[in-house]
Amino acid sequence: MTVHRVPIATCRGTFVACFSERGLVRLNWPTDKPVPKRTLTTGHGVGLAKVRRWRQLTDQALRRALAGRAPSRLPPLDLSAGTAFQRRVWRLLRRIPLGQTWSYAQVAAALGAPAAARAVGQACGANPIPVLVPCHRVRRSDGSLGGFSGGLAWKRWLLAQEARAGR
DNA sequence: CCCTAGCGGTGCT
DNA sequence: AGCACCGCTAGGG
């Protein structure tokens, strides 16, 4: 399966979006390492025009999300790599309204698996599309932040943006 | 703040 | 099948 890797420049650094033939399959955090060259391979399933369209949608959606506002439109998300449980968690995360946070236990309960809070945390950590699949809106039952694969500074910042924009 | 027991999903062997 | 991970939780110092 060919994957197209495309840099997405934002006010907080350059993310790298990866597109499968089904849509956005992964969003990588900005790193200090040099941004890899765009890899757009022709002739294998994915039309370049489609990827360009998805790139544009991702760019706009990410811009809005980083401003703490709801993206108007998302590219198709390819979450097929996850397990059944992970996909259920990720689907539920997308229904947490912007500006709200749920606890890992609340997410687990909403899935009908009230004892699986820890597994929910693990699934959040495996979220391949951070920010757009808002795993940052989940924290511990005691109100503390809990973990974040992108680093707690990002989690704090994203929640602050959403709180600010919501006022 | 710390510690502990208990929990479910996942990936490795 | 077993086992050691984990973005957790409730309970207790």
C-alpha cells in the first residue's frame, strides 16, 4: 500500500500528513528533524488530484483545530489499521464536543465497558490522527490531565485553545 | 503527595 | 497460552 507523505505547515510547526488510498491515515507531530520531502507516487491507486484535495482539507481542518475551533470539513479518515476496540474508542472521541472533556472512565462507560478505562487510555495513545481525532479531550477522573503521546504541553495547549475560542 | 490492588486490551513470545 | 506492558481508578495512608 503506497502512502503519500505531505508536510502541513501550521503556526505551531510542520506536521506530516500521510494519505492511504482511503484517506488520511496518520498525522505526525512536528519534529526538530528536517521535514521529509513530499513523496507523491503516481500510478498506484490513489489519484494525485484526490490527494491534493485531501491535503487541502487537512490543511484547513488542522488550521481551525489549532485555533480551537471546529473544522468545517475533514478529509476521509482511514482508521482501518486499528483494532475493533480502538476504532470504537476513536469513533467515540470524535463525538466529544469541542470545549468539553470526558474522563477515561466516562469513555469506557459510554462504550459499555466500564472497567476498561485503562484500555481506553491505551487506545487513545494509539490514535494515529491526533488533534483531528481529539484524544486530548480525555483526562483522568480526578480532573488531572493524564497522559498524552504528543507531550503534555500539547494537550494543555490544545485544551486552552478550545477553552479560549469557546468563550 | 505516595502506595497498592484491580482492571481490560494489546503485542510479544 | 502466558505475560508484561499501559495516556486508569478507587481506596487508603
